[in-house]
Amino acid sequence: MVVKLFNTLSRSLEELKPLHDNEVRMYSCGPTVYDYAHIGNLRTFIVNDILRRTLEYTGYNVEHVMNITDIDDKMIMRANKESTTIGALSQKYENFLLADLKTLNILAPKKMPHATEHIGGMIAMTEKLLREGFAYIASDGVYFEVAKSKNYGALAHLDLNAETESRVEGALDKKNPRDFALWKFESPEDNGVAYEASFGRGRPGWHIECSEMSRDTLGETIDIHTGGVDLVFPHHTNEIAQSEAYSGKPFANMWVHAEFVMVDGQKMSKSLGNHTTLKTVTERGFSPLAFRYFVLGSHYRSKLNFTWEALEGAQTALGRLESHVGEIIGVANADYQKRFVEIVSNDLDTSRALALAWELVKDDSVSPADKTATLLHFDKVFGLGLAPKQTEIIPENIQALALARTEARASKNFSESDRLRDEINALGWDILDTNNGQEIRKK
Ligand code: AMP
Ligand code: ZN
């Protein structure tokens, strides 16, 4: 099956041609676990998941790796502010992230390497780049020399003669403002977060983290690298420069970037304070999968404007779609299936795929049982959890905690209701606030 994806590198639709027969090696830049993920971050992770599911649906075996950035400037700053360690900080927010991924039916990546587990490899990579003259030592760290790189900036279509942007940071004695840090020497603000290295004690730069984790888990050349559009420059641009200088081989054949979730015309981000978490979404009575439906409703390369009204629309639509999934499962309709696979394998056109699902449910020539079977097939890619839910026996202690939580919420004691939710979660159950009240599910 031919899968076409828009490759940021060529700015065109390209046919995927995996390097290893039927196996697709795919690396996704994961979160920096210094805070709760917002639904903008989660859109990008849903897009990664749709890509993976589409590839699996079309018969590929996907080696999907997503890293966890558990050491960088943001981690250190936040740990200092909260008087904690980066280890404790990352463990806390990684757990929240994993719960969000699960609630959104995002398939667990096959590997989730942590940057702190790969420091030795990052040091070795930096040593080789120094030895081979691609990097040099400046006053505050080791820098990659952009002028030594072939084709620097091709991914972002950078004009290297143009003024460098102010966000290019680092030492005053860098050779070129675009040179970027592979390694940052220890400073007092780092609060002891530092590792010994032959070129000086310190910690890795953010870009080298992904280069090393991708190389170690998937090899020197991979099929697909993904992330949000903000990563095209500088993160992915710098990953390519250092990885290709290191190995002398192409780093990734295809680059797939998800567009932003926007709020009132601005990118959703923590720094702008306009972000919403999945927790808020459920506390406002929405099902998390309504958010997934909302994401599927737009092409991943389009900006997605988030409003509560739009989410409400998605929730209603999802409820209607679910109502067409019956208990009797017939045979998936071959014609609809064929059209579905053509649509999703054409650059993951999920909005057209949803339109096809609606066409199917309105089609009187297909029996309800066959509609159910076809929708369940589509759901292998949608991941909307359309399969009829098994009725679960909820243990008494969980029911008692849930009841106490309803009472706490009724008396607006939200800290107590949050505490009870955490307790329920810790016992292996999820609790969701829906239009019909609380829903309790086994994790
Ligand atoms: P971070 O935890 O900040 O490293 O971000 C994790 C992922 O979310 C990256 O791939 C970002 O590109 C992506 N991202 C950040 N903000 C948004 C947004 N508003 N909409 C969609 N993706 C985003
Ligand atoms: Zn990355």
C-alpha cells in the first residue's frame, strides 16, 4: 500500500519508502516534562498516533520511539523554583503525561528513552564532532560550527545570509551567531545538575539529546521524524546538522510536522498563559475523546482554532457516531474500506475520513451490523474507542471514593475532589466527568 506524506524537507507530498522492508522507523520529539502537557502538545501527539495507526493499518510494522526530555533549561529552572530535583519533577509530570496519552487512546510508543539515560552517548557524539572539527570549545560550552555543515538550514529553508534572529543564544565568543550548544558547562544556577565529560563538566544541549536517542534506538538513518511545526527551526535543523556531521549519512528521510492549536489567533502556549489541559477539558464535562474527535476534524497541517463551542460540537458528533455502533457486528464493507484507506494514506486526511464515516452511517444500502463492523475498522485509525464498552464491575472502595468526590465537588471543595481523584487513579482507575455525571473506568 502506498502511503503519501507531506515531507517538510522537500515541501511536497512523497511516497513513503521504508529503508527496511516492511518496517518503518519513526522518531517523535516528546515532551519536556516540567509541567502538565496542554492540548496543543497533545494535538501533536495525537497526530503522531494517527500516522502510526495509518501505517499499521496499511500493513507496516512501526518502530515508534518518542523521547522524554528530562534535562534542559526549563527543567532546571522549574526544579529550582519548586525547590525540588529534576528527577522528582520529571517523574511527576511524566506520570501525568502517560495518563493523558492513555486517556486519548494514543498507542504507547515502543520505546520512550529519557535524555538522562543517554548522557554517555551524547558525550561520545560531542567528542567525535570535536575530533573531526565540526565543533569547538567556547567560554560557556561546546558549540557546533554551522559553517562546517553541508546544507545547514535546508529543512527550514533558511537564508543564511539574512540577519540571524535574536533567539540564537549562547556565548559571546561563538564563531558565528548561528552556532549552537552541544554541551553547556556547569554554572551555579544549574544547582549541581552536571556530568563529567572529557571536554568539561556540564550538561547536554537540547538538540543533541534527540540526535543521540534517535541514533541509539533506531539507527543512523530513520524513515520518519515528527514534531510540532515550531521544531523545524532551530531544533530539527540542528539535529540534522549534528547527526549528519556525526554519521556522514542522511538523518531522516521524511519530516512530518503538525500545525499548532491556536486560541484567538495566537499559538496555545504556556508562556502566553492561554493554554488548556486535558484535566480542565474533563472537569468542564467533556469526554477526552471529544478532543481527539475535534483534532481529527482538521487536517494536521492546518492550524486548529480551539474554542469550547467547537469542542461541544465534537462531543455531540462523537456521541452520534457512537450511537451507530451496535452490538451485532457484521462484515466490514469492502468498498468503504477501500475508500477509507485511500483517504488516510493520502497525507492522513482525517477530516475526509470522518466525512466518509458519516456518509456510511447515512447509507441505507449497508446494514446496521455491517456499518458497525466498518466503523470498528475505521476506528483502528481514528482511535475514538467506538467499540461497545464492556460493563465493568467497580469495586466498592472505588465507588465510595467516587461518591465522596461527587460530594466534595458539590460543596466546591476542589482540592479535596482533586485529592480523591488522585487516590482513585493510584488504585488503578480513571474517573471522568461527563454530561451524564462521573464515569469510572479501569486504567
Ligand atoms: P514541549 O513539551 O514544549 O517540548 O512540546 C511538545 C510538543 O508539542 C512539540 O512537538 C511541540 O512542537 C508541540 N507543541 C507545542 N505547542 C503546540 C501547539 N500550540 N499546538 C500544537 N503543538 C504544539
Ligand atoms: Zn527532539
